[in-house]
Amino acid sequence: MSSPGGAGTESRTAMTARVTPVVFVVDDDVSVRESVELLIRSAGWHPETFASAEDFLARSRIDGPSCLVLDVTLPNLNGLDLQKRITDRPDMPIIFITGYGDVPTTVRAMKAGAAEFLTKPLADEVLRQAITQAIDRSRAHLAQVVELREIRHRHESLTPRQREIMELVVSGLLNKQIGAELGISEITVKAHRGQVMRKMRVDSLADLVRVATALDVPLVAHD
């Protein structure tokens, strides 16, 4: 059985997996930046370090797996404020680090979507593991974005009639009921349904429902 994503998605996902992840580090302590940079390089990732949140924001977005190691206490724009500024970047999980951790700050960061909250001094293995997990999250999100883009492209290739039939199929109507609803024969419904399955690259009704759910295809109310 083929997946809803299809071969094109698989190849793009594989390409994403081969890209060297970028680990951004934002900390105003140069010694921390240097030690974390060494750890990142030793793990085979690509580090980019910044002394302030403003410097990081000036850096253009990348198209590939990444994560952000972010100090909570920064001059001017602090780590939590920066987190608010980049809520539109779920492909870049945030690992907070701090020398002055407290429960309210930790809770606030985690509720806002942080991947991890670590206290200085940082243990190399703990940080390495946190970055590994964050990069895995980044890759998973990027793969989902690629898959959804592919699915939308396939849905756009459907004719208006085929989209109608897809909506009715995923709403649970049988071919005979769809024919009655649209005023066409059951044989015509079967033909259109086959085209929908082919164009959407799915092999089963369950796969078609999953694809429709991802696309937010409206369900048709029926008795």
C-alpha cells in the first residue's frame, strides 16, 4: 500500500534528512557560545552563534532542519521575548538554557512550546541529547510540510466534479447515494471515484479520509 504522501514526498523527505542540521546558539556569554559551538561541531551539526536576540533576528530563515539553543537572560530582548517573536517557526524547536532557572520561567517557556529547558553549567551529553531530539522534531515537521504541499497539489488537479465526489465519499456516502445526490449514475460515480483515488495516490478509503482530514475537506451532512 502506498502512503498518502507518495514517491515525490518520500524523495523530498530523504533530501531533507541528508541536509546537515543547523544549530543556532544565542547567548551573551562568549565562553558558553564557544563551548556549545565545539559540542555542536563534534556531533556533526553546523553551528551559528549570536551574542543577542537582535543579531539572531537579523539572520534570514533557512530551508532545512534546525534548532535554537537560547539563553533566557539576554540584554534588551530576552529569551522569552524572542520565543514570542518566532512562534511562526515550528520547524526550529527551542532549547532554553539558563544559569538562573526558576519554576515559573520554566513553565512559561514550556507552555509556549519549548523543546527543553536546561540549567547551566550544561552537561555535554544532556545538551547533545536535547539537540538530537530537537532536530528530529524539526525534520518531522519539515516532512509534514512537504507532504501537505504535495497533497494540496494533487487535490488541485481534481475536477470540480471529482472534488464533489471526494467530499461525499469521505463523508461516508455509498456510490448509490452519491449518484442520487448528484443526479448521475452509479457507474459514473465509480469512474470518478477511481480517478480521485488515482490522482490523490491513495489505495484505500482510509487513506483518502486521512488525506481529506489533512486538507480540511468539508464533510457533507446526510441521513
